[in-house]
Amino acid sequence: QVQLVESGGGLVQAGGSLRLSCVASGRTFSSYAMGWFRQGPGKEREFLVAISRSGDFTYYVDFVKGRFTISRDNAKNTVYLQMDGLKPEDTAVYYCAADSNPPSMGFKMHRSSYEYWGQGTPVTVSS
């Protein structure tokens, strides 16, 4: 029903910045809440950030708050993840995901709550 394609990953030095993009197909992008997850080496996929359908509300886990910023441009069917002050422990494959049934209040943080997923884009932060 919808396809998500991430881009913008790569190799960056510690302290640097990277901007990830996720482009969605379809004509109903604005009806989805969007989230970003990541999966580091030997770790489970973990929730990072989420944004409401309109973009008016966001949620960040503590370990990225102040460094990562999620935003969306519904006219471009795109959600972004701006990452600043990157650390080696941020090295992971980053995934965007879409929730077709967003709650009226709060944010979903579980993998099973997101129906559509991108293929992931790898981010490597060197020391």
C-alpha cells in the first residue's frame, strides 16, 4: 500500500552531522504518523523518535533528545531525521516506519505498532 525509502546514511566523524530522508509513495502520507528506529550491531531494533500526522507533535527518547530532530514535509511525502553531535554509539542501520492508525494522543514506540517499513540506511560514526 505504501513504500518507504530511506537515504542519507553514510560514514561521518564523531561530532559531525547527518540528515536522513525517508520518501513515501502514495497519496495519503499525511494520514500516517511516522517514526524512526535504529538497530546497532548485535542489538534489537529500538525506537528513537516519532512525529504526528501534521508534524505539530514530536517525541524523542532521552538518549537522542537535543541531538536528533524529526520533521516532515507532507507536500514532498518525506520525513527527515537531522542528527547532530553524532557519537560512535549511534552507529546503526536506521529505519523509518509509518503508522496507518495513529492514536489520538501519545505516541507508539513498539515495532508491531508500525505497519510499513523502509529498507534501512546504514550510519557509521567513526572515532
